[in-house]
Amino acid sequence: MEQETRKSLSDEYEVTEVLGRGGFSVVRKGIQKCSEGNTSVAIKTLRRFGPLTPSPGSRKSKNSNRALISDALLTNELLVMRKIVEDVSPHPNVIHLRDVCEDNGGVHLILELCSGGELFDRIVAQAKYNESEAAAVVRQIAKGLAALHRANIVHRDLKPENCLFLNKDENSPLKIMDFGLSSVDDFTDPVVGLFGSIDYVSPEALSRGKITHKSDIWSLGVILYILLSGYPPFIAQSTQQKQQMILNGQFSFYEKTWKIISSSVKHLITSLLKVDPDMRPSAEEILRHPWVTGDLAKQDQMDAEIVSRLQSFNARRKFRAAAMASVLSSSFSLRTKKLKNLVGSYDLKPEELENLRINFKKICKNGDNATLSEFEE
Ligand code: ATP
């Protein structure tokens, strides 16, 4: 990566369609202007929402929280990505930062383009799916985690939507990405809790205990449970109940779904989801597990019901994420506590769902033609 960070985006790249949106970012496709083969990249723009410290005597702006969070996320992501460049890259399972540009629109991270889609999207789309394929996914994530953990980087936000395939090839590498929360220590602002579902969060993160590389291992345990059943290990009527289940490590392998799944992977999941982080295996140990190496993973086609459950789980998750991105990137006043509970919960009331739909439609309407000015309020 080049050291110069003050390069303007438009000088270097032709920016094309929107690839995705997060709470404080927009990711667009770009083509490097001076590259020989017209290299395509992903441009993640992290927008600054204003000065961190209001000028003396000025009233606390309603955007000050937002500025605080966006700035912390931005600084953090930049820091972690630079450490990845120094200590991890190139690695087949960790996203690579190619360059950084900065202008009035914000800071633009120039990332390698992942055009192969999200982890669950690919799994639900493929005709053949078995334990062996799930083991291959775990191998890739564990390899990426092992490299990150060796460099003392804890991802802290590992979830399926942060795992993208590099390309559409059958054997495409799977890349771990989105390091926005990776080392923000003790980030207690409640708005941060809005970023996503608590499904993948470890008990120590929930109880504001010490986060270590073992917290990522818990998240991998949750991903693996979903990969083999189509539903998450901790399901409850309310977010509060779910939190309690996570804190107690209270989950089961329901007979109907799990009786056909290899006992060796059930043991593995049980070890990944240990409440005591020290009892969880490291990423390196996971890579040596006989189910993960493929030796004990079954080759039989997975039950159709599991795949169809995974499909609806995925659709629901995407809807929630899109609604959340729309809320976070549009009106600040919509971010009420109620909305937080609403989106964090699986049980949406019809009128609540309708509100989210309206928001969702808003971003779809702006959709692919969105520009930076649309991203700014
Ligand atoms: P969140 O608020 O969910 O944490 P974020 O602001 O950190 O999100 P990302 O998750 O990094 O943003 O990116 C948002 C979306 O943009 C992703 O879900 C993905 O669809 C797309 N995206 C991000 N990076 C890439 C990439 N390198 N190649 C292709 N698409 C990408």
C-alpha cells in the first residue's frame, strides 16, 4: 500500500455502482484509472460527521453522538486495516487494503473487490450442500482468524455478512472483512449496539468483560451452528431473554434437526460455545480438528429443510440489516430506543414491520444510483 493518504478519490478512481451500505459507510465499486487491466476495487467511504469537539460555547449538536461514533469507527478501522497490511496481508482469507484516499467526502478505503457474494447467499443458492462444504467454510474462516490472532487483532464483529467470497469461482477464497469495531476498546455508546444482531456476540462481550481472540471463536461457533441447522443457537421471545441464554451458554441440539449431524461437529460446537473463553479452542486448534480437516465431515446431501430454513434466516437478516442501514444513514431522530429493541428482536409486530418496510423502500429507491451527496444528509 502506498503511504500517501491525501490523494483525491476522483483523481485515482472512476467510481461506479453501490455495492452495499453499513451504518456509517457506503461501499461502491471503482476502477483504477491508471491501471493496465482496469483493475476493479471496492471503495468503502467512511464519512466524517463533523468536528469531534464542539467549539466552546456552542450547544451540543444533535449530531455530536454520531460524529463521535463515526470518527471513532473511522480511526479504528483505518488503524486496524493498516496493521493488517503490515502484519497479515497478503492472506487469502483476510480482506486486503490497497490504498487510502481522503477528500471532503470522507476517508475512502480502497479494498480488494469481493464479487463472489456473502457467505450465506452462496450456500443457499448452491444445489449441493453437505457437512464437507460447511467444514470448508469453517477452515477458511479459521485460517483468517488464526492469521489475525497471530497479529493480535481481534475482529469482534464476526458474522456471516462480514465474510465475502472473492469471486464467483467454485473454489473462491472466503474473505473476512469489516474491521470497524475490531479494537475499539470498551465502546460503550448504546448506539453501537444498533449495528447488528446480538446473535454472534460472546457472553464476555455482552457482560462487558475482557474481549480476547476467544470472543471471535464464540462467533465462529454460532456461525457453524447456523450452517448446520439453518437457525441460531440462541432463540428467545425477547432480546433480554436471548442475552440471558448467551450469558449462560444455554443452547441445545434439537433432536429433529441434529440427529443426522456428525457427533464430532456437535462436540466441536459445544467447545466453541463454552462460556469460559479459556475452554474454547484457538483458531489453530480448530484447524486441526478432524471434522474441520474434512476427515469426519459427512458427504451426504444436507436435509432440504435445513437449507430452506437457512434461506429464510438469511432473508430476514438481510431485511433487518438494510432497514438498520437506512435508519442509521438517514434521519438521526429515528434512532430511538424503541427502534433498537424492535430491530434487535425477531418478533416484529405488523405495524413495526410496516415502518421498517417504508425505510427499506427508501433506500431501495435511492438504490444503485446513490451518490455521495445522497449519502450526505
Ligand atoms: P456494518 O454497519 O454492517 O458493520 P460497515 O459500515 O462496516 O457495515 P461493511 O460491512 O464493511 O460496512 O460493508 C457494507 C457492505 O458493502 C457489505 O455488506 C458488502 O455487501 C459490501 N462490501 C464491503 N466491502 C466489500 C468489498 N471489499 N467487496 C465487495 N463488497 C463489499
